[in-house]
Amino acid sequence: MANKTPLFSIVIANYNHGHFLEEAILSIINQSCTDFELIIIDGGSTDDSLQIIEKYREHFFYAISEKDKGQSDAFNKGFEKATGEYYLWINADDTLLPNALQHAKSSIKNHCNTKWFVANTIFIDKHGKILLCTRGPKWHNFLIKNNEPYVYGPTSIFHHSIFNKAKGFDLNLHYMMDADLWIKFINMGVSFKRIDKYFWSFRVHDDSKTSPIWKGARIDPFEKEQNYMLLKNSYKYLLSKRIIIRLYKIITFLYAKSYFDTLRYKNKLIANIRPEKFS
């Protein structure tokens, strides 16, 4: 990689998630596609994270551990060091699914003028058991604009040029930094290409700041951030659009496909599912 620009730059942001971190790292370095550089930004962890980072030091293009201003700051630091053409990240308690990067590489090759790709998500518990499979919609202006983007963080692969134009992540945001970035892309006139593959597993556990939201809990800071994010981007979530996209997901069998995938895999350990099953 020293002699050429990698296709992907991948940033891991970590703070005291040492009990999950090794699994996250292995999910990347064991990818069938190796055209990437891996960056880890640790926020000054006091658990065993630093020992794990040192164990895999040779696999990192860049690694640092120091206090930061939160997850948004960590991502910005990581992508400032990135040299790849397309960027993505994962959180230290999540994993990339097998062949995810190969699926992304194939999509980039087939859609060379596209700057933004997104894929599908599997939710797992703290032990790695599958809870839920979710498939998202393709891009349609009438569906996506003035609606929640239906893009889950690390399923998003975006060209460095649009990230730089969007000026990265807003340091004021700790919950909505990814939604803010997607809306900035949309306001810039960028549309995504859906990769109809499962790409990322999101771990639902008690130490995750966003897990209560996925369980239906209301969190005041989250709602305040959402209001701030929408206001600063001059963007609205319209109820009519939310209804339309639900109808679309019924008509296109997205709900049904997600339901049957969940039925098939629920409570199975994600590590025991053969890679081709996620294709």
C-alpha cells in the first residue's frame, strides 16, 4: 500500500470497548478484499484496548490513543490521516460482515461515477447473536428527500471529495453526526447507490449510547441534537414522506425480505454464518 492509493480508508473509533475491539479489527483484516488502509483513533482508553491495538499494530496505517472531544472528533482525526479514495468507518463494538469490501469494490467498479454507496444492516446482541436483519430502499428523490435517509452509519461508503466538501463531522453532535453528514450530502446534490447486501453488524448492548434508541427509548439529548441538526441544514422530516416510504417498503417487499431474513437467522451466532449467506 506504500506504493499506491488504497481504494478504502477505514476508521475505527474506540473508547474503552476493549472487550469488543479485537472482533472489530479481525472483521476488517480478514476481509477478502485487501485494498484498504486501517486507521484507529482511541480516545485514551483505560481498559485493555491499548494492548489489543498493539497486538495488531502492523495492520494499522495509523494509530493513536489520546483524549478527544468525542466520536465526531475521533472520526475527523482519522479521516484527516486517510489517503484512500473512499471512506467508511466502524465503531469498536461492531463488525464488518464477510466480503463487505468486495461487494463495495464491485459496486464502485460498476458505477464509477457514483460518490456514495450504502448497504444493509444486521443487528446483533452483545454475544454476537442475530436480533434483526434490515434492508433499506434504493434512492428515489420522492422517497429520500425530506425524509430520514435510511442510511445506517458504517454501511455508508463515500468518496473523499464529498466528505471534504461537507467539512466532515460536526463536533457538536454525539448522536446525530452520521445523519447530519448524510443530509449535508443530500443538500450538496449527492445521491446514493444501494448495495443490496448485508454489510455491517450493529451491536445492541448496555454500554452503547444509541442502543436504547433502537429499543424504543426516548433520549432527550438525541431529540435536541436532531432538532439542531435539521435546523442548521434547513431540512425537514415530513410525516407524508415517512408514510410514503413505508408504503414503498411494503410494495417492494423490503419489509417481507427483512422479516424472512430475520426469521431465518435470529438467535444464530453471526460468526457461524457462512460468508456466502450474506451475499
